[in-house]
Amino acid sequence: MTNTNKKHAPQIKVPACYMRGGTSKGVFFKLSDMPLDTQVPGKARDDFLLRVIGSPDPYGKQTDGMGGATSSTSKTVILSSSDQPDHDVDYLFGQVSIDKPFVDWSGNCGNLTAAVGSFAISNGLVEADRVPDNGIAVVRIWQANIKKTIIANVPICNGEVQETGDFELDGVTFPAAEVKVEFIDPAAGDSAMFPTGRLVDKLEVPDVGELTATMINAGIPTIFLNADELGYTGTELQADINGDTKALAKFELIRAHGALAMGLIDDVEQAAARQHTPKVAFVGAAQAYTSSSGKKVGEDEIDLVVRALSMGQLHHAMMGTAAVAISIASAIPGTLVNAAAGGSERESVRFGHPSGTLKVGGQASFKDGEWQAEKSIMSRSARVLMEGLVRVPIDSTN
């Protein structure tokens, strides 16, 4: 029997917005609306976001929170007016672990980027004179995790963000308005785009062996592998990978040793506390397959196939940041991605993923003895799912 006389912490109400961006969704906050002790980085902020999402959850369901129990739906965003010159909004992304008590701040979410401009306009973070009554509002985003500029081209109708439309995105059930997103100089952080100095490496992984790999910092640190070296075709769906505990353990081992080779960690043991980055993806030549929705993807519709893992699971579509990495790597002759796409010079690529296809543009140049990423462009969509007040016990902010 419950002791009704015992005092428990009450719930507080915090303004929030639940939004879909690309093939992800998450809880968006305006920094100034958050509890004071969570407005600065630290344990209070992390504990608050964990409680909002419903983590850690040993059942893996996030039933007691806003999370959807997948890497694509266990996400949080904090936005504020930008102090950066020529930028409108600062965008901070937190990837919330589902089964562990931590929030990973090491990278960006490219999919949710599509929703940042919309939220910023609707919540007064963009100066009114920068938003037309009708047309496209160009929102200049400072991505605070990786300290890079992103441009979101948000459609406006009668002075308000247009969310409905006929743009279809594989991995998203319903059409919506198209949001073009430009990732400027998308190499992650201040490190070299190819941290080992090579386009292709031989990555030695204990209990796995030697693997051919392209390790790149563009959009998000990513380790690209050849599907056939792993015993795959590159046409696998989630059920083919995520139910195989041995395969997932092997991918995590590869990710840890790749992170070490890329200089992201000093010891492989540190990879456990850095789940969001790097990503692991495997590529193969263009081939026909059936997507998770039953849609037939023809060999002539794509340049290559790519499958990527996020937070220890095969992603249901493709992470936006990994799509940036794919676009830049495909533009550079000699990488595994470029080779899988046919080996020719290109400024755009269409690849097949578990939910269908995606076309993304990528531009890179060779300067001062090294490759540099200039820009990656893709179309996504975004929509407000719910807005109002999220409730959390007050002790989760202490």
C-alpha cells in the first residue's frame, strides 16, 4: 500500500516543444525557459534532460518520459539567441542514452537541424526583419557542439513557418514542407578531416582482424567500412543486425578502436562514455533491394548502398550528420565511399538506406596538402508534434 503521508517532490512545468526534424524527433527547449540551474552545462542539466526523456530505463522503453526508445527519438535540443556575429541562433544538441545515466554532447544531430530554424522563428529567436511574409527565411545557425555554421532555408507563408507540403522523405510517413539545409565547412571541430592523414587505413581490431576503413571528420566523425569485408551486402535492414548481439558487439569493438585511431579518445575504454561519436557505417555497390516499408529500390536509382549504426543499433534510415560524411567522402576520389559509388568525381550522390534513398550534395577541395570540406547540402522537413509544458519531478533538477 502506498504511504500517502510521505512527502515527495512535486513536478515542475517547463515550456517545451516536441518536434520532428528529418527522420528524428526530440524535445526542444528555449534556454531562457529552462530551470535556472539547468541553463548552464553540468550535472543538473544532464539530470533534467534524462528525466524528461525517461532515462536510464533498464526496460529499454522510456515509458516514463518523452523518449521513443531509439537513438532517433532519444534526443534533446537547447536553443538561444546567438552571440556569434552573423548568426541568429545557437543550437546545442544532447543525445540521451536510453539505458545509461548520461547525455552525450560530443556531436550534432543533422536531422533535427531541419527543425531548429522553424523553432527559432516561431519562438522569437530570429529578428522579425529577417523573416519575410512569404518566401524563404534564411536562418543562420551556430552549431554549438561542433562550432560550425549551418544555414536552414525555412519556407514562410503569411508570416508563419510553413510545415505542410508535398516533399517526401524516405523514413518519414507523411509529406511536409521542404527545408533545405546547408552545412558550411562541415569538418568536425578543429581537427583534420582525415585524422590519420590517409583516405584509407588498415584498422586492426582485436578479435575481429584487419579491416579496410575510411575515417573522416565531416558532419560527424564516421568510420566507413566495406560491407563485404564484414560479411554483409549493404542492403540489410534493422532486423538483420539489431537482433544479432554478436554483430552489435563486433561493431562496438570496431567503433571503439576506430575512435582511438581517430584521436577522439585516449583509451578504448573511454568509448563507452562517448556513444554518439564516432559513427560506424558500411558501404557497397549500388544494388536492388526492398526497403523497410516494402518500397522497391532499383539499382539504377542509387549510386551506392550505405548502412549506419547509431547508439549501438542499425539506424532505421540515415543520420543527417552521417549523410554529410557520406556526401563529402563520396566527393573525394580514393575513399571507400567514392569507390563504392563508382570512383568518379562528383558533387552529389544518391545512396540507398534501410528506409529508401537520399540525395545529398557535397563539395570538397584539396588545399595546402590536405582535403577540406566546403559544403554539404540536403533537403529535409520538420513539423511541430506538440507544444506546451513538459512536467518533471523537481528533484531531477537538483
